Amino acid sequence: MAYSGAQNIDISGNVQDGSGFPIPGANIIVNNSTKGTTTDFDGNFVLSGVKNGATISVSYIGYITQELVITSNKSLTIQLKEDLAQLDEVVVVGYGTQKKKDVTGAVSIVSAATLEDLRPVDAAQALQGTSAGVSVTSPSGSPGGNFNILIRGVSSNGDNGPLVIIDGYKGDLNSINPSDIETFSILKDAQAAIYGIQGANGVVLVTTKQGKKNSAAKISYNGYTGIQETTRELPYLNATEYALILNESYAANGQALPYPNISGLGTGINWQSELFDQAPITSHNLSVTGGGEKSTYYFGGSVLEQDGIIASDKSNFSRANAKIKLGFDITEKLKFTTSANYFNNNRKTIGENALGTPLFNALNYAPTYSIDQQDTSGFLGNEVVNPISQISNTFNKYSGNSIEGTFQLEYEAFEGFKVTSRIGLKSYNDNKKEFFPIVGYGSGKVFNNDRSSVIQTQNTNNSYTWDTFATYNKVFNEKHNTTFTLGTSAQRAWGDNLQGTGFDVPNNSWEFADISLANGLSEAKSTSSYIYDSRLSSYFGRLQYDYDSKYLLSAMVRRDGSSDFSPENRLITSIRLPVVGKFLMKIS
């Protein structure tokens, strides 16, 4: 929805390490935008539509990020220097942490600094072009639309989205404020095996921000406001051009001309221009963070308002978040951490991505018609109607609320041995209402409706996760660094759905669109409902072995038992054994 200036250029180049070897999967991001890409196997990249004078950031795990100002479309050769300090940084890998240099398998990290540069509307947007092998697409152009995330392509015939873990519990990216996120860790292959069947499509681990010990209260605010508009409109015949082509077609078939006098038609109506408009977007984020000698705290709040570039009164989105995260050292060996997140969103949408939607009609409705003229004769066919009228007869609203939180105890029994127990809770409910008024667009139109109706839907979803695991780390003979993890996990998800339809809405008006007021009867069933209750019990273990920082071994096993499986296949075991050798010199 953002627009580009007149001096946009296409750039290309190659990313290498200090020895000239290509770096596949390096991230190239245009600062202060959502535009980005990654290098291919040979370290090459292409990025289109970059504004002349823009700054790009080139980054890869274990290397120092490099920034360049783009002044021409000349091919770039970019060499990244190793960041030895960064390789010693600790990353989250699921039920534990590892140093970056010791991670086996494919793990990508997206930091808070990247999030601040991108300023995504949705947390999932932060993964666009910032993590190799991760595809993020949006099936919807409406404000507040969800994003589809695929890690290394399609992995199953069912839900192909990755497992999302937020501070240890199973959550959703659209329920958290991007400004509250400290890091993303994306587990792409064997590393995801620690989550068993749930991690078959990859795992996205989200760590939210927290306070620091012995630091004064720090108040931070960031916000922005901007204007959105379509990048371009599709080529479109004006009224005179449209009439001439139609006349030629009719004349070739020996039929009377539909437009015998075209001299007064002019350009007519450009229906795309009538639909598209500039739309504002505004975001405000406020946080307070700090800590004492034995405690930390983080408080955050945010508000987002986004209008659609088509019919902003019928297409808009708002979101509000409140976040709290506290940490306490109860004793030298016992630590307690808790967090809570509240999320509220409201959304209105118009039809999209299908035949008969306003955008479809904007491209097919005759430019010779006036702004409020209906195709009463059916001249344009039975599926094409006035898009402006169609939008004015579109009524719906959606609202949702969730509260989620964690409670965690960590006990260090002796040096190198820790036991962690964590409970994550989530409750989400939403309501949706759709109103279909009595409307007529012309003879035989499929969108004509001779009886008003209202559909109301309510969903309630609850879940909890209880994980308990022990971790033991020991170095033998100064070269054998070994970490064992053993644990158990219990999960439950339950909820219900209720949908009802009412007919003959009073005054044929959105104001009275409610089942309690609709007094019409229907011969068919006008209600539906369902309930669900799903449970999962798991045991897991992991061995992480490092010999003299040269050879790495990770072995993972998990046993899952789910109520969703058939009785004869109730249990599934996942085993992974990735081995990595690190050599001190490159071999070509």
C-alpha cells in the first residue's frame, strides 16, 4: 500500500565473507521500509523498486551488519566481517538456549533492532525478507488481514503454518504488539523436532521484552502516522474508447450500434479512481522498563488505527495491546517470572479476491455509466454491478479479545542443573455480524436480494500448556561440553462456536441488524454450533554435545500422545540426530 517515488531503481549484487566466499541466506533490507530480500545459494540478490538515496542493511548471523547508501543501479559486491562477539550470543532454541556458534541445524534470528527499522503493522510482517527460507504472504489486502507463514515450503496437507511459541506458551502472532518483541528465533529443520508433531512445519519462538536489574525506570515512546495509497491502477479504457470498441464488435456482427453518438461521452467514470483513496494509519507505543537488585519489570501499551484504501468507513482496523512482564529472585536459587498480554481488535471488511467483489466490478463496470447508475437492463451480464452501490450495501463488523499469560518457576538445585516449570494460559473470544439488506441492482443480477437477513457468530477458545523440564550442563576434561534436557508437556485446548441467522430485519437497516429484532421465519435450519476439546501429552529429551568447539552433535526425541489421533495411532515418536563439523580453514 505504500507508494514509491519517481526515482526508483533496481539493485543487484553479491554478498561474501572476508575470504570472498558467497554467503547464502544473507538479509538485505531497505531501512525504514518493509522491502527486503535474501541472497541465493551463490550469494546473489536482486531488489526492485529501491528509492535512489535509500540506505540498505546487509546482515547475516555471525557477521557485522553493514549499511550502504544506494546512489546507482551498479552491481554491488558486499563483504561482511565476522562478529566474534555475536557468535557468543545466546539464542532461544526451545526448552533452552545455545550460543549461536554451537547451534546445529537452521535457526534464524530477527532482533528488536530489525523490528524497529521495519515498524510492521503485524508481527508476522517482521519475517518478510528478514529470514532465509521463510515465506510470508497475505491473502487479504484489507486492514488487519492475517498473514500466511511457510517455512521452507509446504510441509503437510493440513495447516501449513508453523508452531508459534510466545514466552514458552502456544500463541498467535497477531495477538502481540510488535514493539513488545525482543527477538524471533525460527527453527527450520531438526531443531524443531523438540516440539514433535506440532513442529512439523517449523517453529517460531518469540521472546518478549523484559526489564533489566539495577536499572532506573526508562520510559519509551515511539509512534508514527502516515498515508497509504495504491501503488498503481490497472490500465482502463475511458468511456469513448470503450464505446468505440463495443461499436466495432456490434458492427462486425451486423447488430445495431449500442453507442451511435460517442462525441459527448468524454472520458466517463474511472471506477478504480472512484474506489481508491488515500487512507491514514497511526500507531502509538508506550513502555516503562527497569528493575531492582532482585526484580525486573516491563509495562507496555499500544494503539493502532488503520483505514482501508477502499471505502474507509467500510474497511478499517483497530488494535489495542497491554503487556506486563515481571521477574523476581525469590532466593539465590529460585526465580519467578510472570507475564500477561491483553489484546483487542475491531475490523470491518469489504469483499475481495473473488468474482463479483467491488474491485472486480470496478474493472468490468462500463465507464459510460454515471456514478449512481445501475445496469438495470442486464447489458453487462448478471455478475457485474455498480461497485459504489455494492460497497454502500456492504455491512459487517468483527471484534475479538484475548488475555494470555505465563507463570514460571526456575530452580537451580546445584551448579549446572536447573529445573523449570511453566504454565501458559490463553482465552480468546470473538463476535462477528454480517447484514444483507434488500437490494436490487438490475434484472437478473446474482447479487439481488429480496429478503434481508443478519448472521451473527460467536467463538470462544481456551487453552493451557504446562511444561516441566530439567537441564544439566557439564564440561568434561575441558573439551567435552555436554547439555542434557529432559521434560514433559501437557496441553489442552477447548472451546465452542454458535452461529445464527435472522430474517426480515426492521427497516432494512444496519442499525436494527440483530437476531433479537429480526422476526422473520425460515423453512431451513438457521442455527449451527460445535464444541471441541483436544488434549496432548508429551515427553521429550535432548542431548547437545560440543567437542572443543569443532564438532557439534544434537540428538532430540519426543513422544506425543494426542486425543486428535485415531485410537490405534494415539502415540507418535519424533527423533532427530543432526551432526555438524567445524573446521578451522575453508576447503574448496
